Amino acid sequence: MNDVESTNDIIKSTVPVLETNGRAITETFYKLLFANYPELLNIFNHANQRQGKQQAALANAVYAAAAHIDRLHAIMPTVEQIAHKHRALPTPCPRARGRGVGLFFANRENSA
């Protein structure tokens, strides 16, 4: 087994957790994100945050990526839409790294 196959197997193993806890993970993620980077509040749609739409969209995107890791072409229209939206935002690299760390800790907190 090569590194790509091994990585894909690890990603596939997260699908049941994402299916069950994905929403809780992303809710925790956004709480951590805004607690640690309050300046990011102004780039998110507050109504979507209150209604849980942003959390659901992220949970669905992460789940879809994990579930389709061997067939990413199947979700490319969604990935392109997300990428287009994110490219339009003024988000410097240090903040982007913070989001990744936040998602890791949110996942860990909701998967125990």
C-alpha cells in the first residue's frame, strides 16, 4: 500500500464519525474560531451562523470529501463553488492555519 492509499483509508475511516458528529464538530469549530479570531466575525454571514446554515454547509462539505476521497470528481462543482467564495475573502495565511487547527480540536472534542 502506498502513502496515498494509506491516507485515503484513514480519511475513509472518518466517514462514520463525520456522519454522526459532523454538525457538532463544525459548531464547536466555529465557536473556537470566533473565540480565537473575533476579527473574522465580520466576514461571515451572521444570519447563516445563527440559523446553523454555515455549520451545516461545512459539515456536509467535509463529509462529502471524506466519503468521495476516491472519486473527488463527483464533488468538484461544490468544491469549485467553495473555493471561489473563499478566494474572494481577505484571509491571510496565519488565520487559515488557525482554522485548520480549530477544526482538528473541534473534531477531537466531539469524537471522544
